[in-house]
Amino acid sequence: METRARTAAHAVPALTRTQWLICAVAGLGFAFDLYESLMGALIVGPVLSTLGGMQPGSAEFNDWVGVFFFLPAVTGGAFALFGGYLTDVFGRRRVLVWSILLYACSAGAAGFATSLPLLLVLRCTTMIGVCVEAVAAVAWLAELFPVPRQREQVLGYTQGCYALGGLMVAGAYYLAVTYADALPAILGHHDAWRYTLLSGLIPALPLMIVRPFLPESPVWRERRETGRFERPSIGALFAPSMRRTTLLTTLMMACALAIPYGALQQTPRVVPGLAWIQGLGPREIEQAVSRVYLVQELGSVTGRVLFALLVVRIVRRQTLLRLFLVPSVILLPALFLTATTGGMASFIVGLFCAQALFNGIHSFWGNYLPRVFPTYLRGTGESFAMNVGGRMIGVWAALATTQFASAMPGAIPATRLANAAGMTMGIVLTVFLIASFWLPEPRSAVLPA
């Protein structure tokens, strides 16, 4: 009897056809978010060389790289903070529809940019859409699936589709580099980075068609229709009952997003300096970059799947987070500090594992944040942590790495960049690990009302 009762308590109802469609659309949305986010890391070098005429490794080049990482993320985070508020006021679905429209149009226009400032503006508007969509989608999914175990699984596996975005953009960049000369000229040239930017329109089209017809969050709609709607505010996040949660999640999200900005997204500029790359031509080097990036994104898939398997088995959230965080503290600094002096196998295996660990950490927040903010503050609270913390503070790691690179030891720019990334990771991950011991545990498996 006791065994049967325990089994029933852990039973998960089967998904309906509509719920499967919701999961598929959400998964594609998460994939497109990462597709657009990671695209900047792949194209920034070729963009600055062809559109800006800059020499890789020069002070001007490093400054512009930092700007291309920093400004779109900060702009996206600032506007997404307002977008989180709009998600609580106007509903999850409506904000999702407008966000996908914004970043699809921006991504398409970026392929025809004629100057660095114009491309930078379009990357900023693209990231605004990406950042708003990520917050609204997590709140929407969490509220559409009220059964705790099912909600954890849905959030875990749909966020696993982030990794598909990384695989798609790596593949798209490889195809663009390989077949650019056979594609129609854009503004008189066959620049692979332009075709890569335009490819971002492909996954956006089905999202724009389907999302307007999917249901709104029943929790949000019920509160709105029954007059129990409370207007969200930033000040409410710092009320005595919420202050600790807000400050710690913001700090730790900053540390989490510093991992890709400060190190993992710098990989395409580290690869040309690896010992086993030397002697290759420009096209072969870019193909090698895309192959390494593909391996890196296979690590993303592994990390997301591993998290989805563990999230329903490990009850204590601090334990779950540190399962991915502790190995990261050791691996990531060592990986980049030895990148250009070690062998091919050690670098690729280390990069695969580092990416898997980061994606486990990133998935954690999508499952954790909806459980610590009440319904009327869920979009605002998630947005504050993810965007003020991750996008507006965490992105400073990109500037730190590119600025440290000018003062680091090393015979070539790639070595100095790798050393700078390793040092940045050592600082960030130490802070992250210490802060994790104060992270509040959710009071219940049920979402707070």
C-alpha cells in the first residue's frame, strides 16, 4: 500500500496534443534564442576584419570585440527588464509573440548592414527580443504545467533545446563559410557572416505562425479576470520577504552568464592560435572554428539532458547546482590557461565537458526562478535576475577578458586571450561557489501564488 501510494504521488499525467505543441514551440523558441546569442561570437572576427578593416589582436580590434559582446547584451537586458514587467501586466503569450517578431526582423536586416555602428544597433534590437522572449517563455511554461514533477520535466527538456540552437548555428556557419561563393552576392560580396545572420530567419518563421494561437497562462488569466491582479513593481522585489532571494539570484545569474561571455564565447578567437591549427589557410581555419564549435555545442546537449534527468531526482536545489558548479571551478580556468599549449584531444574533450557543465548551470535557473517568485512578480523577478544580473552585470566578463588580453603574457593574440579567459573564470567561479551556500531553498514544489 505504501509503495503504491508513493508511486501515485510521483505519477505524471500524459501530455495532451496541445501540450506537446506548446513544448515543441517553446523548445524551438529556446533554440532560436541561443542561435542568435551565439551567432555574435562566430561572426565578430570576420565582421571586424571585412567590414571594419581591423587587424585581429590589435587594441582597436579587441575594443570592438568587447563592444560587440557587451552592448547588445546590456541593451537586451535593460529592455528585457521592462519586458518582464510587461509580461506580468499584459500576459505571457502576447509578449512572446511581439518579442519573436522583433528579433526575427532585426536578424534579417543585420545581414544587409553596411557599417559597424548599424550592425551593432541591429544586434542590440535582436538581443532585446531574445532576452524578453527567454523570460516570458519560462513564466509561461511554468504556469501551463501545474503538476510539480511534470513542470520540472517540461522546463528541463524544453530548455534542453537551447543546445539545438548552438548546433544549428555551428552548422549554419560551417555551410556559409564553405559555400559562400556559390550563394547570391549580398551588397556585391560573398561574406559568410552575412549569410549566417540571414539564416536566423529560418527558425523564426514557424514561431511567428503558431504562437498567436496557443493558450495564455491560466494562472495569470484567472488572476486578471477575477480582479485579484496586483500590479508588479521593482520595489516589491526588495521587500523584506523577497530581498535575499532577489539579491542572491541576481548575483549568481551574473556569475552564470559571465561563463559564456568571459570564456566560452571567446573560443572562436582562441582556436586560430592552437598549435594543431597552424599552417592552415583562412577558409580551413574558419572551418576548424565551426567544427570545434560543433563539438562544444554537443557538450551543450549533454549538459541539458543530464540536468533534465537529475532535476526530478535531486530535491535540494543547492546540491543540484553545486553538482555542476564544483567541477566548473576546477575545469574552466585550467582549460583556457592551457588551451594553446596543450594537445588537440585534451582541448576538445575539456571544451565539451566545460560546455556541458555550463548548460547544466544555465538550465538550473529556468527551473529554480519560477518557484521563488509569486505569480504577480514572476516575470518581473525572473527578468531582474536574468537580465540585470546575467545580461547587464555578467556581460562585463567579456570586457574584462578582452581588456586583460592586452596585458596577458603570450607570444600571439590567441594565447593572451586564452590566458585572460582563464583568469576571468577563476575569479567569477570562486564568487559563484561561495554565493551558492546562501541560495534560498524553494518553500514548496508548488509555484507560489
